[in-house]
Amino acid sequence: MIRDAVWRALDTVYDPELDEPITDLDFVQSCTVSPEGVATVRLRLPTFFCAPNFSFLMVADAYDAVSAVPGVTRADVTLADHHASAEINGGVAAQAGFVQTFAGSDQGEAVAELDELRLEFFRKAALAGQDRVARPLVDAGAGPDELAAMNLGEVPPSDDLSRMRQRREALGLPHGDDAPLLIDANGNRIPSAQVPLHLRRARLQRVGIEANGEYCKGLLAARYPAAAH
Amino acid sequence: MSYEKDGEKYYIVDAHSHFWDASRENWKPGREEYAKGWIDCFYGYHQLAPPETHWDYEKYLKVTPEDFEQDMFVEGYVDKVIFQSTYLYDWYTEGFNTVDKNGGLKDLLPKYADRIIVNGRFDPREGDAGLKQLEEDAKKWNLKGVKVYTAEWYKDSRGWRLDSPEAYRFLEKCQELGIKNIHAHKGPTIWPLDKDAFSPVDIDAAATDHQDLNFIVEHAAIPRIEDFCFMAVQEPNVYAGLSVVLGGLMHARPKFFAKVMGELLFWVGEDKLTFGSDYNIWTPKWQVEGFVDWQMPDDEAFTDYAKLTTATKKKILGLNAAKLYDIEVPAEFAVDTTAGETGAPGHELVDDTAGAGSQA
């Protein structure tokens, strides 16, 4: 029961670079909850050298999400088989920031927290989201004039739409029903004449993110053969 | 050597190759975990190739010159191979694949010496000593290209930018020495980083300011292919190296291979893509055969992407790189390519005016 709630909490933790839940990516190696309410979660990644900044964010986010589940008395979230496992696991357990986590580490030290990095990847996700949301409309025959005039409230509800709204909200970009479907990085509506190129850019962004995800899934399956689907 | 299929002849330049030593004897004492972690990571990539091409782990750690000869020149169709070095002295006592180690194959395989092209390297943080070393390497190996790793840490520095004054000194030295191909590794890096270390944006100004140099961004900057394409479309002297794009996706993730190729062909163009097997991660044989047989799928999802012509494949597999490296290609293989020439950058795509044109 509590374990299900912990798993649902892990569903809300995203790989910031791939913009996919760590549960879908098979990054959760094990998840158990003791009768005393201690949740023990072990994460794993596609390679020994996955970038420590993104790795840290996932472990820290998982710790926060699991700790907030009612009935969980303590969260023990660790990363396995990674070159910075010791630093990351110690830092997250101590609820230290990224800088403090790597202070004095022979891996090298960090000089800044990761908020700006996270936002940069929200920006990428928000652009890719425009392709995910608009592509079915294009396929159904919507032209540049129609797409340029369209607001989010006119778009059929979907998971992709909800996610794009969330990413825009985090960035302070228009995300309500009256927000334009297609916007530039500053939130301005894309004029009709620029719609085709804008959609090309959005698609490139989506292909970039999704191709990265495919590499990661392939490498994870090679590293942990039982994980192959 | 070269490759022939259905009456078409392909001149093969493997523009991204290595001859590495990851054997246990070369693992630096105290750093074994990293030396092993590094090669294990590569061995993971190796698994993305067709199963019949997989090697056992022991062979993967270190191949012999005879293996190289077999994989590259006997079975691999390769006419010219270009070595890109990776030092990694932190973990490998003798280095992972240094310029001298790669170049040493010329002596070990004298029969193929004229088919092996050795690239150098530089790191602007090494200052005057680095400049001197570059001069010596250029003389020793007749360098036409170098490989650079901008994300590498060095003493207190967390990487460097190709558009910095320090880097410009080295780029100018390259111009002086006749080195015209700058291969930049934009890809995974290993240390804790405070920002995104994959970003290829520093290529932009460096390429603008050095029009007579060619900047080949290796691995097409995966995992930041979008940043790369947005930048490359503006710069006539920026190229994409396809190593890892073919090796990592063509077999393992064919749909994504098609999408990535479709995007690269649109944004960067067929005259600016170069094949690299990334040996010893993968062998060239299956990549050359597979790519010649490959075509953009007919499914609805790919209709916006261009189909490949035989000429496209010939250029990518060898003729583009041959132009960059002044390799003389026999007439029977030749197809025109604008690689190495100054062309107009795609301002219409940059300024968002292409959309207006495509509506007309």
C-alpha cells in the first residue's frame, strides 16, 4: 500500500535531460518499504560515467518525493554503480546541495547549484512539447494561419499538453487557456509566416531529446540485461 | 580496397578511428575503477551493434595490429583511416590512444602506412609548451587535423572554449602549420559539472573567425544535436562527424537513426557529414554495408525527410572527408561535393525567414 504510493511518487521524478519519468526509464532498481515505514530506493543509470549533475538531481528529487509520501518515516535513496555514488549518496542523505556534496571530493568540486541547468532543460522540453502537441493537429490538416492563431484552451486535452503547460509554468511562460499554442523562447506568439520553420525547430528539439533517451535505454539494457524489454 | 554494391563504387574514409590500449596492464594503479569504468562504458556502446559483430571483453580491451589490419583494411573496406587521439593519462599509465600510439601503427603495418592519417591534438591551457608540442607533432606526423576535448578538466580549469583568446592562439598556429581540420569532441564528459558541459555553442564564433579552418563536430554533438544544428546551419565551415550516430543507432534504434539523419541532412546538409566507425568501439564493415543498404523509411512519420541518393552516400562515406584532407580520389569514385569550399550560410533558416519562403 505505502509501497504503491512510493512508486507513484517516483513516477513524478523526471530525468531532467530526457524529460521522462525515472520509472519509465527503468532507473529504479529496487523499491521497498519496511513495516516501520522506512522506504529504501535504489536507482541505477545507463553508464558508470553518466553526468553527475543530472544524476544528483534525480537522486535528490527522488529523496524529496519519497520523503513526502504519508506513512514514510525515513527515505533511504541511493544511486548504484556510479563513479560518484559515494558523493551523491552522502550528499543527498545529508540534504546537502550540489556544491556542498562535492566539496573536497577528489572527483573535483562544483561551483554552482543546478537550478539554472534544470531551467535550461525545461526550456528544451517546452520547445519539444510544441511539436508533440502541434504535430497531430498538423497531421489532421491544420495550416500555419490556424496554428498561429490557436490558444492552448482550443487544443484537445492530452498528457503532452499538460506536461507542456507545467514546463511553461516553471519557466514563467504563458500556459493558461488563453496562451498561444506556438511561442518563442520569450513567450511571444509565432507569426503565421514563421510557423513552418518554428515547427521544424520544435521537431529537431524533440528528436534530440528522444534520441538521447534511446541511447540511454540501449545502454541501460546492455548494462543490466534483465532490464531489456 | 573500397566498397562496391549494385555496380556503384564507394571510396571509404573512416574519419574517426582509434587504436586503444585499455588492457589491465595499462590501468593506472589506484585508478583502476575509472580505467575499467571507462572501457566498460564503451563496451556498453559496443552492444548496440549487430550481435554477430560483438567481441569478447578481453579482445575489446586491446586489439593487435593484425586485428586492426583485418577489421579496417581486409574486411572493413576502408581506403583511408584518420586517427583521433584520446589521452586519459589520469587512468591509463601509457595513455588510452595517444598520437604516438596511433601513429605507431604506420611502423607496425608498413604495408598500410600511406592509408593511415594521424591527427594531433592541443589544449590551450598548456600554453607555450603546448604550442611547441603542436609544432613538433605537426612536423613528425604531417598533421592536417587535430582533435580537441573542450570539456576536459586541467588543473583548476573546468574545461575551455574554442572561442577564447587562448584557443585562438592555437587555431592561428594551426593555420600557420597547415592544419585545417579541427575535430571537436562535443559529447559526454565525466566530471561533476555545474552547467551543461555538452554545449557546442563555442564553435560558432571560432568558425566565423577562422573561415579557412573546418570544424568537424564529432558525434554531431549528441546529446545536444539541436544546439549543434541551430548553430551549424549558420556556419559554412562546420561539419558533423557521424561516428556514434551510425554505430549507436543504425542497428539498435533504426527509427531514431532515420530521424536523426533526416534532421542532419536538412540542417547541416549532405556535403557536410563525414563517416567515422569510431573503431574500436565498432568495426567499419557492418556500418559501411548497412549504410549503403539504408534508406529513409516510407512511413508517414518520415515523409518530411529527404530520401538519400547514391551520391549522398558516396559523399558521406568518404568523398566529403577526402576533400577536407586533400585525399586524391580515383575518378571512378568521384562525385562533386562542396565540402571544403566556402558557401553561403543558411541565413534564411537562422533569421526565421525560411518559413515565409516555404509558404509561397
